[in-house]
Amino acid sequence: MSGPDPSGWTDHVVVIGDSRVARALAAQETRAGRLVYAGSSPLPGPPDPTSPEAAFVPAQPDPVALLRATGAPGARLVVIDAADDAATLALLAALLDAAPAEHRPSVIANLRDPATRRRVDDNLFAAGITPRPRLVATAGLAAAGAIEAARPYDLAAW
């Protein structure tokens, strides 16, 4: 781990994952407040001495240990973008078990498979989990932005 020990922090942002989206989000969030980034390697570049606290936690195979090391149960926001849907679901389940319902952080989890995303969302709704994690597909979000930028419907009117 580099930087301060985040295991006792509260009201911070945790970003877990090595995808380009997770790394870009972590780099952006370091300017906004206290951040913990968990991945295979630290974010590039020297830490900015004028920026708020940031910590790096090496990725671990045990979801419970990783969440404890990042202080995720006490976080304000947790973004999970693990290497695959199974790892993302394991982290999400461990976080929901670890965080008390009255102090559960907001969660955004990237689930690539639409059927899995729908099933998990239905189960979270049926279980009455609040706040309910936001399940997204970053590829779908990127595609929607690209289509909006190209404005194909305007071109079709010609």
C-alpha cells in the first residue's frame, strides 16, 4: 500500500479495478477528495502535494480483505470494475454483507453481461437493498455517448 492507511477512513471514494474507465475515474477523483484506488499497480505520475489524500491498495484475491483494506464499508462511494463479472459480483456481495444497512455507501458496479445485470438488479430490488447499487455496462455508456455525438438521426433526415 502506498500513501496513508485508508482502512479507518469514512466519507471517501473507493475505485476498484484495472480497466481504463476505473483508472481514469480514480485519476479524476484524486482531485475531488480522499480516494482509495485498488488495482494491480498504482496510478501513474507523482502524487500532487496540493491534492487531497490518496492511497493505493494492491488488488487481493480475497474480496473481504480487499474491502477491509480500502475502508469500503465506510466510504461515500464505491466503484467496482473488476476483471470479470464474477469478480465484480463477489466484491459487490462482500460489500453488501460488510456495510451496515444504515451506513451503506453508494455503489456503482460494472457488469458486462446484460442478462446477469438484469438478474442481479431484480434480486437486489426483491431483497430491498437500499441504496440499491447502480449496475452499469461501461461499454454501453460509451456507445451511447458516441452515437449521441455522431447524431445519426440528424444525418438520416437529409
